Amino acid sequence: MHVRRYIAADIVELSEGEVISDGCARAIASIWYESRRTPLYVLESTGAIRGDVAQEIADLSNEFRDGLTAIDQAELTALSDYVARHGERGPVDGWLELWVRVR
């Protein structure tokens, strides 16, 4: 099963006010980062949340707006909500062991 199906399942299971797991955030960031110099790459590789990552997510949503599927938009929205909830932070211990839950 493709990773995006697991991500979608995690997003669908969220209750109001909940955000995705760290592993799901890492998986989404791994799909959407564009280069190793971007805030999304920093999030994907270390768990650190830089102040400019929210803008990068918004830029991706705007850049691909006309071509985004419902799944794409759900991923970017879930990641944006995750970043807003957690705020800026440094690298997370054990981050590379985290991934979206496989069912």
C-alpha cells in the first residue's frame, strides 16, 4: 500500500482539534519538500520547525492550487495545522525512526 493511503487514513481518523502525528508529519514533508535547503526538508529530516515553514506550505498550496487533488490539499492542510500547533522548535530526538502508521 502506498504511503499516501496511510497518510489519508491518519487524517480521516482525526477528531476535531487533533493534529497529525509526528510520523505522519514527517511522511507528508517527505512528499512535498522541493530541495534540501527548504524548511520542509529541515522538518522532514530533523523534526525542527523553522518559522518560515508555514509560509513554504502556503506557497505550495498557492503554486499548485489548480492541480491539487483533495488528498494533496488535505495533506498540506494537516501539515499546516501540525506546524501551527507545535510552533518553532529545534531538532527532535528519534525523529528519523518516526513514520506514518502502517495498517
